[in-house]
Amino acid sequence: MVAKATRYRKEANLSSLALAALFIAIVGVIGTALVAQNARMIQKRAELTRTLESLEARVSVLGEREEDLQAAVDQNEDEFFQEKVLRERGLYQRPGEQVVTILSADEEEFE
């Protein structure tokens, strides 16, 4: 009887040891998967942070450009500026004025 009880304890110890090893292996696999996923998330977050910074810089540049363009539009809407541009192009003259166009040497060759 004593021999059977000792044998049963050894088998029980081996099976509980095997279950413990299996449990540790499963926890290890799950832990490794979680750590790998966390590493990927950290890399993705860093990439998204760089993209965000780049886009914020671009928004800033485009905002400045918008202000410059709006200033140019405001200037172009000015009546005196429009008259100046039209006079330079020879498309506008006041009553009694004559438009004189002076051609450069390059323009004369093409005609």
C-alpha cells in the first residue's frame, strides 16, 4: 500500500509539474505576443507623432501663404493699383492720352 501511495504521489507530482510547465508556456506566449504588440504600437505612435508635427508645420506655412495671398487680393482690388497695372500693359488710357509701346531688341526680332 505504501508503495502505491508513493507511486501515486510521483505521478501526481509529474502531472502537476507538466500542467505548471504548460501554464508557464501559455503565459509566456501570451506575454511575448503582448510585448510585441506593444512595441508595434509604440512605433506606430512615433510615426503618427512625426506625421502630426509635419502636418502642423505645413498648416502653419499654408496659413502664412493664405495671409500673403489675401493681402495681394486686397491690393489688387484697390482701384489705383488696377489702373496702374492696366496702364503698364497699355490697356488703359485717359481721354486725351496716347499709349506708346516701346519694344526691346528681342521683341523686334520676332516681328
